[in-house]
Amino acid sequence: MKYAACIEYDGSAFMGWQFLKHGVSVQAAVEEAISRVANHPVKVICAGRTDTGVHGIGQIIHFESEAPRSLHSWKLGINSNLPDTVTLRWVQETDDSFHARFSAGARRYRYIVLNRDTRPAVLFNRVSWYRNPLDHEAMHEAAQHLMGRQDFTSLRAAGCQAKHAVRELLDISVTREADMIYLDVKANAFLYHMVRNIAGTLFLVGEGKQPTSWIPELMAQKNRRFAGATAPAGGLYFVHVDYPAEFGLPTEYHLPRLAI
């Protein structure tokens, strides 16, 4: 039997999603919890691997097991065996053809920036921090130049192992609520550090160091060194994954909003 499930986690407690021999990972915690409930070793596949410090609200996984467990038992048992920084939000049976990664149509991230002159304390590791004032409207205008199918080499990390840098950005917006700036990005797929590189690049526009018209020029250069610095991981949240309706997975999601 194949199951799909949604995982939420505090990324500051882990060295990323992917299993590591030398450190704690979300994948290892999830596999251990499911294996205990199944009473046999279980491997999971995720929709998108996240880096050290990146949080997950709507990470989707699939796993297989013939253990006779009800959905309620899976959910209760798995959560009982997960650390406090990870939770399984839902689990359901799915079609054998479902694949958490390859069946995904799009993924959505939110990047949260505390924009004030003093650093966060209560929200440390929950938000990014930018000391200088940012013009979120200018950032939003500049971000619209990233829409559509483009070569994102200029916003691709050096360690990226993707075969090519062409991605399709389906939605991007920058909004503000008091001292919090929210960057929301949806794409068919993402490159290594792509969202954090977008954020760091838009900071230059928001601070007035580059005009909104600079983005097309940057993209045309296809050179990472001309873009902004990679923004910190703590402000990034993996929010949601779109799948074809035929799989019948939940479509509702929520965007994290933080205030102090």
C-alpha cells in the first residue's frame, strides 16, 4: 500500500531534509517514526529537499507499507514517535502511480523578513532580518520580471546539481504587514538556493541600490556573481505542493504570518 503524507518541521533543529551520516535530518526522524509504527524499515520520498535551517509547513512525502494500520493509527503512532520539532499533519492512501517529487506540478515557498533596525529575539531562526529600510513595492515591481519560463543561472547557487537552470516561475509577490515583509514564490521547480538568492537580490532593489529595471539585465548576464547575496535560511518556509486532482490530495494550505 502506498501512502501520501504532509510533514511540518522546524528547520532550525536539523541539518536539512536529506539523510546525513554526520548530522540530524528531518528525513531520518520521519523514517524512524514511520518504521516503528510499521514494524519494518520504511524509506520516504519527499516533494523537495530543504537545506539546513529551512522550515517546512507543507512538505509532502510518500511511503509504502503492507502493515495493517488504519489512517488514524498511522497518524497517531507516527506523531508519538517524532521529535517535538516535527509533526505529521495528515496521511492518506494514494494511487500506486503517485510520486511525491515527480507527480508535483508546482511548489510554493514563503520568505519572511523582519525589516527594522533591531534584530529579532523571540523570532530568532524564524525570520530573516534586514536592518536598513526596504521598499517592498519596488521589490514587488522588480520581482515581476522573474515571471515565466526563464534561465535562472544568475540566481543559481554554485553547488547546484540540476542539469539546467531553466525554470518556470508561476507567481511571485512581495507584501508588507508592519515590520514583516513577505516574499511568496511559486514555480514548477526550484534550483539550489533559488528563493534565497531571489530574496537577496530583491533586497538590493528594496534598499535603492538597484532600480526595478535591473532584473532583466541581471538575468541576461547569466552570472551568479552579479546578483545579491544569498539570504539567510531562517526566513524560508516550504509551504505547499500542487498535484493533479486525480490523486485526491488536500489542496488547502496556509501561509505563515509572524508578528511581535
